[in-house]
Amino acid sequence: VNLSLSLLLSSLSLSLSSRQMTDLLFTEKDLVTSLKDYIQAEERKLEQVKQWAEKLDSLTSIATQDPEGFLGHPVNAFKLMKRLNTEWGDLENLVLKDMSDGFISNLTIQRQHFPSDEDQTGAAKALLRLQDTYQLDTQSISTGDLPGCTLTVEDCFELGRIAYSESDYRHTEVWMAQALKQLDEGEESSVEPVMVLDYLSYSVYQQGELERALDFTRRLLELDPEHQRANGNLKYFEYQLAKQRKAGEDLRYRRSEGAEPEREESEGRKGVKKDNLPEKKKYEQLCRGEGIKMTPRRQSRLFCRYYDNNQHPRYLLGPVKQEDEWDRPYIIRYHDIISEWEIEKVKELAKPRLRRATVHDPQTGQLTTAQYRVSKSAWLTANEHSVVDHINQRIEDLTGLDVQTAEELQVANYGVGGQYEPHFDFGRKDEPDAFKELGTGNRIATWLFYMSDVAAGGATVFPEVGAVVRPIKGTAVFWYNLLPSGEGDYSTRHAACPVLVGNKWVSNKWIHEHGQEFRRRCGLHEMD
């Protein structure tokens, strides 16, 4: 985690791909070079002015000791006229000369490529998402262990402010508290403690902690006794706290009189299992490497093998390495299945077309963006380059499924904080129009290439069953989304964990039902 903190704070973005982020990094480097050139030009200009001032200071000191005697020399009189008539004008032009033209021009040109307010907000949200998913504490993020990865008071304040604008009062509290802590420790900042305390007191109040809200408000008023909002809040918080305490005393009195016995937990509540967690919690646990584990007995039934798909001609002499990742649903990983050259070519083809990834709207059947899917993607057709055609053919040879009715190869890039929350790849019964426009039926299977290693995070997890598949460059995983009966396999609900450190590249091939009638025959029962 310590290593992750040094990179976590560098390039978080909601909607920018790693390529765009890299371009921005070099843009900033170019601007720094331009800024340094401007500084040097200003320093040269200032040095000329300084030399002029020192020369005249020495001259006028001597001249004013005996003005008449000094001006009695015709050369001195001439030079005084010349200085005042010509040289001071030249100096005026030098002082007024704007040395910033080159820098401003470069900045104006580059500004069109700068991130927007939406991008900055997205970067903050990504950091907050990583903080929650991987349980990173605010202090560690802000004051990381490695040089160059610290957050200033201004940074912490901005994170808290963005959380506040989203009505996320818990994150508002933790980041404003961190900003206040750094101010208390003596860090110089343009952010005033009063501003931090104002946000802090309200965010704590919104979470129902009246006493703490009151303490922060009192501290604010010690710094600014005339703060109008704080004075109003002080009275309101005191009133609410008194009311709360009185209600507590009345309740304790009724209980002591036997009027209101302690409530017992209901049988239903007692019967809740600890592992009956909300899906989001399961998902986050699996992303952290926690959660459901496969038993040793089940684990012993998973194997590695050399696979030629029933002596397929292309793999008879060179079978591929196949590994069982999970048993139910059956998830297979293929090792060394895509070469380095192929990976780079696919990325090269996709990069110019990367756009914010979309999802199918179950109501309209149309593609739309969503906050729960944070990545950039592009689609590659088989006829635009032979490498795409070869990859498609490889998928068909190894799965035995017809890819003629499959979707185009989707290439996706997840930067730091990029994720895709739990979802199904197939269309459910309540989504009859999910893939209607394709006319090829439902998504029967998913093939997923990993085109990069990921230093931390970025796993593919299946919350329903506890499976965790980690990215390994050059490998691919495959699973069926539909049971032989044609019903959806709900155990295949999966998610892409947020990328904590690094850059994740994947490519997906979604294979559809049509064309598989004689390749994967239907069964009379769901589990046939």
C-alpha cells in the first residue's frame, strides 16, 4: 500500500484515458520549460535595470555634492540632457516590455487540451473511491511515505469541498479534518482555518454528531467571533443538543419505571448471517483480497493442462496453456495467448478512438455513460487490420464458438481509479431489448484479454461466488454467461475493481447465441 500511495495521487481521472493523461504530463513539462524561459528573460531584463540603477546611483551621488561644479563641465551637462531625453526613455521601454508573450502564447495554445472541471471532480471522486475500496486512511494518503506524494492543505480542502458538493458528508469530514490537522501542525496555506471549520462543523452535524459539530463551531467563533453563519449554528446546535439530551433522560426514566422495556432482537434479525453483506461490501472485500475463499477440496479439483480443443489443426502441434480459475461458474484462463506485438498493435489501433465507456440502458436499450463504469473504450473491426482478424479466429478456434455473430473487439483502458461495478454481461428477462439492435441474440459467453499487468488493484471479481481473477499480461479468461438451457447464469455477475496503482488494458469479445446452435447445444435442464 505504501508503494501505491506514491502513485495514487498522481493521475486520477474520471474520464481521461492513460494516453490522454500521458499527453497532459508532457504538456505540463513543455509549459514548465516555457515558464523557465520566461523567468530567465525577466531576470535578464531585471539585471539590466539593476545595472542602470546602480550606475546612476553612483553618478548622482557624486553630482549632487556640487551640482554647479558638476554641470560646469560641458560633457556632464551634455550627458545629463542625453540621459533625460533619450536613455530614460529607453529604460522606460525596457521596463514596459512584456517578456511573457511567448509563455502566454504557448499557454493559450495548450489550454485547449487542459482537463475540465468535470475531469478534476472525477479525479477527486476516483481518489475517494480508492480510499473506500482499499480502506486507505486519510493521513497515509496525505502524508505518504515516499517523496513527492503528499497532499497540501489546499489539496485536502479541495477534496473535502468536492465531497461536500456531492452531499458526501463522511468524506467531507475526513478530508476537512486532515486539512485542519495539517494547519494545526504549522503548514502554511492560503486556506483559512475558519473556512475548514465551517465545512467540518456542518458535515459532522449532517452525520448526527451534534456535540462534535458544536465543538467545531465554538472553535470557529474563537477565531472569528463575528462569523454570522457560525453564530446562528451555535444557537441551533445548542438547542438541538439540549432537546436530544432531554429526550434521552425521558427515555431512561421510562425504562427505570418499567414503562418501556428493552427491545429484544427479532428472530429474523438474530438469524442474519455475518456473510450476508450488501453486494458493494462483498465487491470491495474481494478487491482487497478478502471475502469468500474456495475450500481446499474444491481447489484440488482445479487443474492446468495443455489444450488443443480436440486436436484442432492449429493447435495440434502447439497446444495452449489452459488453467482452471474457478469451478462454478467455470472460468478458464489461457496463458501466453496474445503476443507483445499483438498487444501493442491493438493498443495503437484503439488509442485514437478511445471514448468514455458506455453501458446498455435497460429502459431504452440504448448505450449511455454511467458513473459505475469508469474507463475509456474503443471498438475494432476484423477487417481494419489482420491482427484483429487473427485474434478473432483464435477465440473461435479455442472456444469452438462462431464469432461471426459476436460483437466487435472492444478495447478498454482503466487508469488509476478506473472501475466497472458489479454487472451482468447478458441481458436479463426484464431487459428484452438489451441487444435487440444487433439481432444476434443474447451474449452467450465472454472472452477477456488482459493486455497489461496491474501493480495493485484492477482484479476481475465475481461477488456472488467469491472468485477473484487477477490481471496477467498476455493471458485471457473465458466463461459462459448463459446456461445450456438458455437461461442467464446469475453466478457470472462480475466487476472490475478500481485500479489502485498502474494502468489496466483489456479487450473483450462478447459472443452471441446465433450461430452456436450446433456448437453448444441447448439442454433440457438448466444445468445440463
